[in-house]
Amino acid sequence: MTQQEKIKVGVGILSWRAHETIRQTLLSYEQEKLFSLFDQSILYFNDLCEEDKRMANEFKVPFAGGENLGIFEGMRAIAKQLDSMDYILFLQNDCPMVENHEELKRQLAEAIALLEEGTIDMIRMRHRWKVGEGFDLAKYLRYFGVSELNESFSFEETGIQRETLPDSLAKKLRRTFRPSKAKKLLGMSVYLEKNPHLIHPRFIQGEGDTFIVDSAVIPFTEQPFLIGKKILSQLFDYVEKHPRSRTLNGFQTMEIPLNDSFWKNGGFKIGVSKGVFTHNRFDGSFRKNHPAYEEKSD
């Protein structure tokens, strides 16, 4: 790409029902002028209804949608809408901003530079400390102790108990007898350790404010991520050709098919930034201490 050619970056938000959740998310984007940082934006509604249209019009966000396609096909529909973009930031309706406009601008610039250089293939942009709902570090802590806890780590946010941090004989035995299980989890150290790249230098490197993690040791996630079209097409093609019987509400996801040997052995370079977005639902929350908790949420 020449200096005269402008790198185009788009943002796509996938939404299904949960109107109070998408409202709160869009309010956070409006407050921090998120859409002003992108060349094209699309709010894609699975199971599009009149309330969806009203919401998009209220916040003046271009929208599209139709019948419920599920997560995978919904993400492909977003990519089609943003086909002229070089990079796409994928968000979901329950991913509000928890950093300000300038911080998002800074992280986007750093991420795009790393993507352009080929240093990373994609970058996670869920906040490393303000992780929100449904973030599991307990599995990592069954196998690994924490050498030096990052000063920004939040016990309250993650629900982790301090007594689970030290290494132990039980953890060493699990690493010994289940090495493949331990290996695929060790990338999650970036969410706990102050210097994960010094502890696991074979799989984790540091680049400015970003850690670069080998896909062998960290799973693919549909939570906020920025990616280029070439790698995205490669991931889409694999999911399409390798559908799984295990689905979400009868629909294919990206996470289930991708998190197999294709991902673990693919050598993908995953950036993990400080992050900008959290995960929070305001209707149908599955966090029991959340005011919006519903035992049988959508």
C-alpha cells in the first residue's frame, strides 16, 4: 500500500434482541465519538425488527439485517457490508466502551501499524482489566501460578480469589500429566502477569503496549477484535468448510470450529492490547450479582 493510499478501517456491530443492552452500548459509543474514527460503520441486526430500526435511526448508525443468521453468518454479513475496508473491528451488542476517545484512537493506530507490518494477524480489543461478564481465568489458574501480579488486575472484576494465585504441587502435577491442556491456556497469562513475555518467551512477545501471543496458547474469541481481510477470509473459509454439530441455538459460531488443530497449529500471531471494550448485558445478564440477571436469558 503506497503512502497515497489511505488505509480504510470499518467497524461492524452484531446485535440480536437485547434492546436495552444495545442502547447502553451505543450510548457509550456516542459519548466517546467512536464512529468518527472509522471510514465506514454498520450495525447488523439478526432477526431485524422495528425496534432495531428505531434504535439505529436514533443513534444515526447505518444498519442492515434480516432473519436470524447466527453469529458466524452475521459476521460474514458484516464483512460483506464492509467489503471495501482494509481492516474491520468486530463488536457485539454487549461490548460497551470503557476507555475514552483518545485511548481508542491511540490503540487503533498502534494496532493498525502492527497489522500493516505483519507483526500480528489480528488483535483482541476487549479490555485486559475491565473484562466484564463471562471471562474465565479459573482454568488458567488450575494449571499455573502467578509470578508477579499486574498492578492493574482486578479481583472484583474477574471473581478470582487471591488464594488461587500461588503455584502449587497440584498445579505442577496437572502441567506434568496434561501438558497439551496446560499449553493451550498459558497465553491467558497476559491477563494476570506483569511480564508474561518473560515467563513464556517462546510463545509471548512484547511490542510497545501490546503482547503478541502465538495462537497455539490462546483461543480464538468472537469478543472485540480487529482483523485484516486476508486473514478474516481464511478464518471464514475454514468455518464454512468445517461446520460442527455443536452449535449455539442451532447456528454455527466461529469459536467452536476454529478452536481446534487449525488454530492451535496455524501459527497465527494474536495481539492483545490494553483494550477498550468490556462485556456487559443490561437485559438478560448471566452474572448473578448483576441487576439485569435472568436465570433463563436469551
